[in-house]
Amino acid sequence: MTYLINSSLTTFHHLFESQVEQTPEQPAVVFTDKTLSYRELNQKANQLAHFLRKNGVTADTLVGLYVERSLEMLIGILGIFKAGGAYLPLDPNYPENRLKFILQDAQLSILLTQNRLETQLAQLITFNETKLIKIDDEVIIKESVENPSIIIKPHDLAYCIYTSGSTGQPKGVLIEHRGLYNLATVEYATFHLCTSDHVLQFASLNFDASIWEIAMTLSSGATLYLAPSDMLLPGQPLLQFLQQQMITAVTLPPSILSDLSPDVLPNLHTVIVAGEACSPQLIQHWAVGRRFFNGYGPTEITVCATIAKYPENTLESSKTLEFWKRNPPIGYPIANTRVYILDEQLQPISPGIAGELYIAGIGLARGYLNRPDLTAERFIIHPFLKHEETPERLYKTGDKVRYLPDGQLEFLGRMDFQVKIRGFRIELGEIETVIKQFPSVQEAVVIVDEMTETDKRLIAYITVIAEIFEKSLDFKQSLRGFLKKQLPNYMLPATIVILPTFPLTPNGKIDRTALPKPQYLSEEKLTADDLPKTAVEQELLKLWQGILKFEKLSVHSHFFELGGHSLLAVQLLAQITTTLQVELKITDLFNHPTIATLAAYIAGLPKISVNVLIPIQPKINANFPLSSNQRAWWLFEQVYPGTPTYNLPLVYELQGILDLTALEQTFRQIIQRHTSLRTRFRADNNDIPQQSLIELQEHPLTVTDLHDTAMLISMIRQIVQRPFDFNQESLIRIHLLRLTPAKHWLVLTFHHLVIDGWSVKVFLQELMALYTAFKQGTPSSLSQASYQYADFCQWQQHWLQSANYQQQLTYWQTQLQPLPELLELPSEKLRPKVQTFGGTRQLIQLSPQLTTELRQLSQRQGVTLFITLLTAFKVLLYRYTSHPDIVVGTSVAGRQRQEWKNVIGLCMNNLALRSYPVESLRFTDFLAQVRETVLTALQHQDLPLQQLLENLPIGHDLSHNPLFQVFFLMQNFDLPTLSLDGLTTIPLELDPETAKLDLCLELYEREQGLTGWFEYNTALFTAEEIQRMVGHFQMLLTGRATSSKNCRIAFINFSRTTIIRAV
């Protein structure tokens, strides 16, 4: 950061007045055939300033400026500055409702306009309490032309600009004179404009880019060129204006610049792009022979926070050029500006790691007009960083960035453009960046199309450079091939759409909301060969159209290339079973992924009978039996009473103004919809556990005021670790801890008896939908809950009498007999005679590069990433124990039937995966063995683990879990990020301090790579032992992912003395 403040001047208009003294006759502004010199513009602004002072304008007075593009626009801004007031721009071309909202919200006492707009303005506002002044009134020219002698302080207000708000209503950003003055001095020092320069005034007055253009020009002696809106339309009109006026400097969004040709603009020597991410191709198209800058800055930091200059092609800048070719940097902070990259806990992040950008400095806005809650949320006091012994005030941008090796910032997209699809966290900006690296792609936008609440697809929209595109054959196929080499499968767009141009917002940014909807995107014409020819093909086509949400499909279309995935595949197979009365496995769809090939396969299958489930309606206090796995948890509670081992907590910080009534109504409605959440458990007279419904609580939400934040975490732990009373209460507790009116903590605690991971997804989806509906007073979009957990229990009771049950039981009995021995991992501690459940977690983080390499290894071997990681984990266990027979538990959702898709309850099941590692096996051979074990187990996943345990000769050793003591879990379903209307929600990863087994490895795919934890029993292992194990696992994975040698598993090396600290 550098300092450029000149203590003799304090405001931008003082800089302008200084320029007037230097070049009084130099043209300052040109509009159509009218020109004002610097002296003339200054005099007219002075006259207006004197008139405004007489009409009550003083420091911080907001003055509405309702003018068209004209000389009066510039006179109005300078006149308001000189009078000591602050301007609030009101573009007459803006939507009427938006202007009405701004006028009502700002409660302006003075409005400046033009004579010809008075009638139009009268339709927006009554002038009972608002004084109307017309800039072009003759009365104003009678005022003095001398500079007003008014003392204006740096902290006085300069302007208020309304920007879009997340709630749908715009918010007014209050900018002070010191920020605007700093901006003007930075522009002068950066762009080196002079009296010979012609600067384009392109941006609408409603956007802060307009004051950027004005300050850049009038502080340097250059000439500002204005034009009516129709002459600035993208493409040919704008190009002609630039040519006719011999424009030398422009600031444009990349989407506008892409419609221009650099070859026909020889006078244009300075190009600044801002407002949105710019593609490397567009920059290389324009940067040759010009000064090219990439600017970044939110309105809240006075237009610009950082700026990058495209380097000369010299040896010293060769590395920097590489950054520009990949993802153009947004540069270094401008003078008197400080930037910080922080994590969710507001802690600094290491260089190269992505985090959220926070900005501080002289340009920081005062806040939001009439929005103290939002100001407190977005402008924060940093807990430890200070500047000159003053607590640092930071603006939370919501933008994701990282430091490059040369210290520049790289923009990685919006934090709120981070989405989660099928369990994967995806940064849309990352996909856009990769697409823009493909030759002939000019701009790219990737969006998520939510077909349903649980079905999300990636859609890529692109524009192309015509000259290159016309030479390309099979463009989409080539682009897809390119993307497959750069991105994992889950980040590949389901659909690629080529548009001639992008729809734009009024300020020239790409309007994502106006992009054509995917259902209207079918570009290919179907031939006779594409149409269904048999009844089965016709039926499959209907099912695919419903699942994939495409109307126009070929029988040769590839299910997975159209956006299909494993979760949709399960839904499709369930519908095929019901409709065509055939039984398919998920592998059948992978082997026959088109309608034509799948129909041919189905033709050879026998018909089966399909049972339609009729929902039961459980009554209050009526008993019904537990499911098999519920019985297992019940038995656990009888043997180990009063433990929180199977408590499942969800904790969120809620920032913003919470609608408490809507939140309580939401929880009441969810509990009403799902009977499992108002169920209690008791043993009957025969000591057989039963479950029954209880009445809905009037107030399910417990609200606690907490004034001492030091007690927060301990109170949360106390809540989530309190055991449930099965006999007296339902197994869900909802607590709200209120710290301030704008800061709460939501603590949800469930017992596993009534919920599983999939259920949490359903719960959060309904929480978001219902809270929005109750808060806004609109009907809920949720459909009626057709099936309840009681239906699942009844179905399972019937299934346990079926031939399929007997066949699966026989499979598992064969697999697990003779019974596996105890897997005893080496430790300094001795195993207690009775199993305990105290535990903790050791985090593990794999780099994005290693994650990608593991994914590529999986693809080469024809297995999933889950199977590769499970195999590596088993190798680790084998190397630790030398045990040739290893059983590891894992979990499946247990929701193969469509009926259970939206049911909240314990449907999940655990599987015991047995493998036989021997010294002579090579890693890929063992991988193939594990693959076969997993796929076969999945075909027999309906058998509840408890049923298996009851049908195996297992003893009663209380020192360890039967069958397996080690567990591996890789979450692969969509757990939505909680997003409540008008609130910022931050999840708290809370270590439950329990361990259900000896050791459990749980992994998730995140944008920063695979992450998760080793959960271990603290009665068995020390922290140092698990840290060492984490290090060995990382080394093992790195070796398998990067080595070309296919080692025998007995010879896979990792040093037993190496301790790698997991990040």
C-alpha cells in the first residue's frame, strides 16, 4: 500500500478547480454539438452551488439528481459537491418501481432535474415535502460564478448510490469525500491522462463507474465525451461513436468490449475492463499496442480497490504473463487501501489458498443508508488487525480470491456462486475460467439449473470469436474433450449453449437472470433414426424426459452426458421397475446408457410383479414396531444408557435480523409433516421396544438470551451432549441462542434413532423453503408428505418375510463366516474390558492436485474415487496390523425405493466389506478385489445389519463392536448449505467428542480437495498415534496417485517415524 494524499487538497472538486486554473480554455466536456471548457463548466457548477446553499444544502444533505445524459448531469454533480451536499443519482431510464423505492427510502428534501423531465418526475413523487430545482432554470445563472468558500471535510458525504441487494430491494451506499479524492489521485497517477485525451463516459449515472470516468477526466485536464444512450448501444453504434470522437481511453465491462474490434480503433490507447471477470482471449485480443488494465472494486470501497496492468512481454514479467493467460489477476490494492484474505473465522489464509476478500482503507463507505443492521453485517471490526493503533474496519466483499506468487490477487468468483451438486462443492467461477482458456471462447457464464430441489445441473453459456470459431469443426465435442482433461466429472457442464451475445444489465454486466432457460435450449434437429421405434423405447423416452427435464431427446442420447448421475439413475431405475415391471441394477444403466441400448437389454429380461405401497396413518399414542436398525440403536441405549454417542448436532451462526415467528412456525410445520420427529420410544409389557406418536408441541423452539459470548461454545456443547430421555421426549431438540438482535446461534440436536444423513438433507431443504414462505407470507412450494417412517417400518417387516431377504441373508452369512477376528491396531494403550465411547477428531486435508490425481487414477482403473480411497485405507490397515483378513464398515442411504426419497427417518444401513490383502497382491489387483466386493455388497444392501448380526454366531464381547471396528465413509449426496431468507448462515463444525467405533475415516469432496477427519476412540489411541496415521495415509495416497510403479501392497513405503501434521 502507498500513500498519495496531498494535504493541501481535500476533495475531488478541489482537484478539478486546480485543473481549471491550469487549463481554463481546455474542453472539459462534449455532448453532441455542445462543449464546455473547464472554466465554463466550473462557473456553471459554482452558480448552481450558490443557489443550492441558499436552498438549504449543507454538509451531508442528500440531493436527488434526476437528469438525462447531458451537460446538466456534470454541472449537477459538481454543483452539489461545491455546495457541500451529496448527490444521489436517479437515471430517468430506470424502471419506475425501482426509482419509486429509492425515492421513498431516501426521503430526499431536494431534487435536481431538467425542465423537460418535470412531468415525468411528477409521476414518481409528490412535492409536498421535497423541493424541486431545475438545473436549466434561468434564475440560477444570476448566481455568482466564483468558487464557493465552503469548508468541506474529508469525512463529509460525497454521494449515495443504490446497488442491488440480496433481498431483492436496492440499498444505498454512502461514500465520503476522502474516498472519492483518493480515487481521483490514484487514477491520475495510474493512467497518466493529459489534455489530449478523449475519455468515454459510458456508465449510467446510477452506477459508480460513472464517477470513475468523470474523476479520471476532470482531474487530469482531459475531455469527457457524453452521448445519448442510443449512441452507446453495444456493437456498431458504440464503435461509430468511439471512431468519430477519436476516443483514447475507455472503461468497459468485458461483455461490451467483446462486441468491438480493436483493429478499427487506432486512437484508443488505454483500455480498462471492470465489473466482471475478463477472459484471457479477450485481453490478448485487445492488449497488443495498448495500455490494458483489469480493475476490481465493489461500490462499498469507492469504485476501485485493486487494479492490474497487463505487463510488457519481457523476461522479468514472463511469470506474470502466465497468470494473465490462465486467469487474469485483479492486481494490487490501490493507494491507501488494504486487503485481507480471511477464512470463516476471520483468520488470515496462507498465500495460494483461496478465501474471502475483506477490504479496508480510506475508500471504505460509511455504510448503508437507513440500514444499520446490514451495515453491521457487512462492515465489521476486525477482531485483531489494527491500523495505526485504530481497530481496523473491514468490508466483507463476498468475493473469493487468493494471492498469486507475485503478490497480486486472483479473482476466483463469488462466495455465493459456490454451489453444491451431488455432494460436491463447486466454484462456478473456476469452471468459467477453464472454459475461457479454450481457443475461440470469448466469454463464459456457468449457472446451476435447479430442475427440482434435489436435481441440479451445470449449464455453460458461451460467446465465441467468430473468425476462430468458423474454422473449428465439432466445436462442442472439442470443448468437452478439453474440459474433461481440466475438470473432474462432477464439474463438467451438462449442457453447453452458444449465444450470439449475452443479455446485459443496464450497467453493462452480464444478466444471469435473463439467460435462456435450459428447456428451450435444444439445438439439434431429430432425424427418423433419433425417434423411438418400439413401445419400450417410447416408455423409456417419457421417463428420461421426466428425470432429465428435456423435451427433445434422441434414443441415442447418453444419459450421463445429458446431466444424469448416480442419484438420478437410482430414481430412473425405480420408475422403470414400476412402469416396465423389470428389475435393473445400476450397473445395467452404466453398461447401456442410451434409450436404444437399454431398451434392447430390457427386451431380454423377465417380467416381475411390483407391489404398490399403501401409506398407513399412524395415530397418536398408537404403538408400531421399530425398524431393524432402530432396534440396534435401542439395544445400544439399554447396554450403554445416558451417553450422547448417537446424538447428531447441527449448529449454525445466523447473522442478520431473524423473523422468530416465522422460524418457530417453520419448525412446527416440519415436525407436523414428519411423524418421526414427534416419536417417543418405550418398551411394552413384554419388554419389546415400540415407538408411538406424541402430540405436536406448541413451542418446539427454546430461545435463550446469552450476553456472555465467552460461554457460547460451552453452552452449545452442553446442549448437544445432553442425552435424550427416550420415554419422555421426542428425539429432536431445537435451541436458539440470542446474542444480539442481529446475531443468533441455531443449535439442532437429533438422535440417530429418528434421522440419518439423507434425512438431514430433507430437513434443511424444508427448513429453507418454509422459513421463506412464512416470512414472506406466501404459500409453501412443498408437496404433501405422502409416506412416513412408519411406512418404511411396515415395508421392512414385509420384506423380511420375502425370498429376497433369504437370498441376501445367505449371501452375507457366506461372506462373513468364519467370523472375522478382532482388528487390533497397534497402540500404547490397552483396550478396556468394556467399550467406551469418548473420542475426538484429527482433521485431514488433501490438496486439490492430489485429489485430482486420485480421481484420474480411479478413472484409469475403472473404479469410483470411493473404491480407490477405501482400498488405500485397507492397505494402511494391513500395513499397520499385517492382518490378512480386514473388514471395514461403510454406510448406504437405504432408499432404493422412490417412496423413501423425502422421508425423514433412519433408513440408512451399514455394510461389512471384507477383503483379503496378501503380500503378493499388487495395488491394482487389490483395487480390483475391493471393487468386486463393493459392487456385490451394493446388490445386497437391503439386509439390515441388525438382522445379519442376529443370524451370525456372534458372542457377547463388550470390549468392541462386532464384525468391524473400523469404518470408512465418503459422503456423496447433496447436503444443502443452509440459506435462510435475509440471513447469513455460517455452519460450525463441532467435534462431538464421541467415537462410535475404534476408528472412523470420514471424507468429503470440497473445492480445496478431499477433506475430513479420523474419528478415534481416545481410550485406545493417543493424538500422536493418529497424527502419525494421517501422515502415513497421505503418503500412501500420494505414492499411489503419482507413481507409475504398481507395487505389491507389502512393499508400499511410508516411514513409520514420519509424523505429518494434518491441516
